[in-house]
Amino acid sequence: MKYILLIAFVLLLTSKITYAFSGEKHHYPGIFIGATTADSETEFSYGLEYEYKFSKLWGAGFVFEKTDDAHHGAGVDITLAAIYLHPWKELRIGAGFGQEKIGSYTDDEHHFHKGHKEDLVRASLSYDFHIGGFGVAPTIAVDFIDGETTTIIGIAFIKAF
């Protein structure tokens, strides 16, 4: 599945719709800070995101996110590719696919748990407010991982060019 998304992303980048609009900005890198809630525990999260807008309506990009204290302090890294729809003003609806990587840890009973990776699907929603030359985007996302649900709430600071 991840190879299909990668191929689709490359095809979109090289297609003619990439150049469909000339006065708009195409690159939207951002820094994310927020909180991740899983299994009734909430931990601080931070990360990087990037979107390339093909048109006023569509974009694609990637997200890298860390939650250092999740899973008994083992930490969780999220890496995913996403497509974005901009249906109204600065509203952004996203759908992504990627992996969650959990580090190794020892639990309260002193059992060692080796780190592992799991596939995830993410649905996200954000709205970009412009302040000077920057965007401030309150964001909510839900990750679906192996039958579990994780909620991410935060804010992204974006500088388009």
C-alpha cells in the first residue's frame, strides 16, 4: 500500500496539474506542537509537516511526529504520507497512511518489550489563520492503528513559499 501512495505522489508531482496555477504558493512546511491521547493517557507531541499544493483544491505531503513519553517512556514516532482537500477557504481535510514506530521499553512488572512498527491510517482536519506572513493552524487528527484509536490535537505554524 505504501508503494502505491509513493507512486501516486510522484505522478502528481510530475503531472501538468502541478503548474495549473501560477500566482499561488505551492510549498507549505510547518512545525507542529500538541498532545496525543491514547489509552486514556495524554502526552506532549511535536513534529514537522509539509504540503505541496497542486491547485487551490488539492495537495499532498508528509508528516513526521514524535511523542517521547508514550508507551511507558519508549516513545512513538509517526511517519506518514497524506493527501489534502481544501474545500472551503483555509479549511484542510487530510487522509494519510504510514507507520507508527514504538521504541523498546520495560513495563512495571520488569518485562522487556522490544520495539516494533505498525501501519496506521490518519484522518485530519485543520484551519489556517494568517498572521503576518505565517499560518497558524489548529489541527485535530485521529489515527487508526491495529484496532485502536489515537487522537492528536495541536497547532501547526506554517510558512508558505
